[in-house]
Amino acid sequence: MILSSYLHALGRYLMLMGRVFSVPEKFVMYWRQYVKEMIKLGLDSIVIVLIVSFFIGAVICIQIKMNIESAWMPHWVSGYVTREIMLLEFSSSIMCLILSGKVGSNIATEIGTMRVTQQIDALEIMGVNSASYLILPKIAGMITMMPLLVILSTVSGILGAYAAAYIGHILTPAHLTEGLQYDFHPWFFWMGVVKSLFFAFIITSVPAYYGYRVEGGSVEVGKASTDAVVASSMIVLFSDIFLTRLLS
Amino acid sequence: MIQLVDVRKTFDDGKVVLKGISTVFESGKTNLIIGQSGSGKTVLMKCIVGLFEPTAGQILYHDRDFVSMGKHERMLLRREMGMIFQSAALFDSLSVLENVMFPLDMFSADSYKERRRRAQFCLDRVNLADAGEKFPGEISGGMQKRVAIARAIALNPKYLFCDEPNSGLDPKTSLVIDGLIHSITREFGTTTIINTHDMNSVMGIGEHIIYIYEGYKEWEGTKDEVMGSDNEKLNSFIFASDLFRKVKAANS
Ligand SMILES: Nc1ncnc2c1ncn2[C@@H]1O[C@H](COP(=O)(O)OP(=O)(O)OP(=O)(O)O)[C@@H](O)[C@H]1O
Ligand SMILES: [Mg+2]
């Protein structure tokens, strides 16, 4: 029963994506939406990304230094671990998990409200492919902005670690710098970016699916918004495991 | 011209709403669908424009069958349609002018200046020349309906659908909107279909009326015939209003 309902949902999702990825009626109109979505989904998320990453970077550094490091460990460990966690997991996966709350509920609510107020029907009657017009610019906008968010998150996390060094005097900045530079593989950075692109697709397309198929009124829109965030977070978590195995 | 041939609609939950409706809606005329709340007017209109798939039957737009059409053909045909929803359904992220310009932006090859002029003309037409910069949330329900009309006529549609254009409006504004729809229909030879249970509209612009009762087409005629009909079900619908009962008594 449960399995078949999941398969049904998957089928409907794929069918919706089939409609989303079709040739735009008029490129200029899609471009206009695309720019709007880059601002709304991407630029408007920068502050939260910077804040969260800064504190997580600082906290990781402090935790490692205070709780893990011991006399027989090299002094570069704190910086090294902070960098690896930020690059490999936090700035891509965990950040997308956080963004799925912000971006996901925003998308599901917006599209769901358009559905229940018949704005989507109005688009359809005009002969516009509503799925494509509403969803494609969101997916494309988020995918475009995601690498920027990943970079900003990593940078902000490292600044957080330096704050722990300079302001908190937890460790010396020189040790931190040494750790940050120790045994650096550029691929780890790219791996984070590649993963984040997948997640960008998930945290926009899944909530769009939930919003697009709302029936009813404000209660259903609220429910769709919650379901969308839960589902996209889950899918981000599961696919993180597979992507990590695949890319490592 | 739109022709319905034995249109039926049963929902997935087993509810039979339309039980075989056939009629012809002619161009240049205001065609009214009347009936009690819940009788299936909205469902019928949604079947005609393809927001619901009819369970059986044909819907012919100038002899092109809409039901058996492919997706792409439908999309092209829909560019000839305009619809005014029961709830206006304006895009609330766009200003009034942008709402009216939207179909033009999407489908017209005209320059920005011309599109803007056309949108402004449509707004003038519904007496909202000064409201262009406002947002849908900032204007009254009647104004929203009028913006919806302006948006629906922006591309000079061949087919115009209005789902209860007067619901929730005062009698005077209703008259204005009815008059507007009527004159547009006349002027451009539009095939116009209007859902309503407003008797004032029926008497005002009912050039062709079909009365839906429990999923059947119970009666069909014009506004001149509607008062004198001896169809009991139709009479119980029309003369539910005390006013119309008195009018009838005075006439006879
Ligand atoms: N999506 C749906 N699924 C199942 N039943 C539906 C659906 N939409 C409408 N119905 C049913 O169809 C019937 C007719 O509804 P409809 O909205 O067409 O009425 P109406 O004539 O437009 O009424 P009103 O004048 O109040 O707008 C109702 O009994 C309703 O419950
Ligand atoms: Mg209705």
C-alpha cells in the first residue's frame, strides 16, 4: 500500500517534471522570472547562510580543539577538521537542508496559493504551460545561485574558525592556518559544489510538486508546505549518502 | 460557435454531475448558463475549457473537437480564449497593468509600447484607467473583476467565458459588468458563455439561456421566453425571488 502510493507520487512527480522541461513559449518572459527567482531564492538566502555557517565554523573549531585534541595529536588537527567538515558536508548538504526549510516552504506556499486561487487555471486558459512557467525559473535560478552560496558558506565557516582563534583565543591563528592548508584536495571543494547542484534541484522541484498539486484551501496549502519541507529534507539526506559514495 | 454534444461528467468519487448536455452557443451572443448553486455550472464550464476532462461527449469549437485534441493543439486554441473566474484569479505578484499586459507579453509580437497601449486601452474600457499601478490586493472586488475582464479581452479572444462575473457585487456594478460583457460580445462577435444565478443578468443580457437542473439541460430559450415558460422546475428557480413573482403577477 505505502509502496504503491510512493510509486504513484514518484510517477506524478516525473510527469510534472516532463511538463516543466519543455520549450518556453516566450524566452524573454522566462528570463524575467529567472532573474526574479535568482534574487528571491538565492540572494535573499545569503544572510542566513553566512550567519549559520559562521557559527558552525566557529563551533566545530572550538569543539575539536577543546574536546578531541590531545598532546599526541598534531596541532593542525582543529583547522584541518573544520575545513574538511565545511567543504565535504556542511556547506553543501547541511546548508541545503537548512535552505530546504526556507526555500521549500516559500515555493510550496507560493505555488499552492496560486493553485487554490485559480491563478494556475488562469495561466492554463491563456494557453501558457503553467508548470514550466512557474517551476522552471525556480529550479534554474536556485541551481545558478547554489555554487555562490556554497562558496560563501565555506568562507564564512572559515572566518568563524578564525574568530574562534582571534577573539576566543582557543588556538593560535598560525596553527589554524596550517590546519586549513594541510593536505588540501581541490576535488573536495568540487564535490561539495556538485552535490549542492543536485540538492538545489531537489529543494526546488519537490516543493514545487507539492504546491502544484494542492486541492482545497489555505489549510491544504499549509499542509503542502509542511509536507514539502519534510519530503525534500528526507530526499536530501538519502541522496546525500548515495552521492557521497558515488563521488568519493 | 461552440457546440456541446452529450457532455457527461462523473467524478472519481462516483459523483455524477453532468448527465448528457447538448446545446449550441452561437457567436456574437451572450449565452447564459443558469441553475441553482451546486447544479454543475462551474463543472460544465471547466469541461468546456478543458480544466476538467468530460467523461463522455464532444465539445466542438467551430467544428474542431476539443476533447480529442492533442496537448499542443489545445494550447494553441486556448490562446483564442479569455476567461473570468468566479474569484477573478489575478496574478497577485503583478500590478494591474502588468496583469492586463501578461497575455500580450506572452503571445504578442508587438513592441513594448504597443502592448502597453493595448493594455491601457483595455483598462480604459473597464473604467480603470488610473488603477494601472495598483496591485490586486489594493483594489476592491468589483475592480478586480473588471481587471479580469480587461485581461481576458486583451488578446481579442474569440471565446469568452465568465464564471459568475457578478457574484458578490452590488446591483449597479453588476449592471456595468453585464453591459461591458455584452458590448464586447457584440462588437467582436465573441462566443460568450456566462454562468450566473443572478436574475437581473438573465433579464438583461440573456440572449440564449440554458437552465441546468440536476445535471440535465432542463430548459433552453431567451430572456423573452423565460418569464412565460410553463416549465415547473424553471419557474421554481426564477420565482424563488419574491420580486419576480410580483413582476409576473403584474404582467398577467
Ligand atoms: N473536483 C470535484 N470533485 C468532485 N466533485 C466535484 C468537484 N468539483 C465539483 N464537484 C461537485 O459538482 C457539483 C457541481 O458543482 P459546481 O461547482 O459546478 O456548482 P455550481 O453550479 O457552479 O454552483 P455555484 O453556483 O455555487 O457556483 C457539486 O455538487 C460539487 O460537489
Ligand atoms: Mg460555480
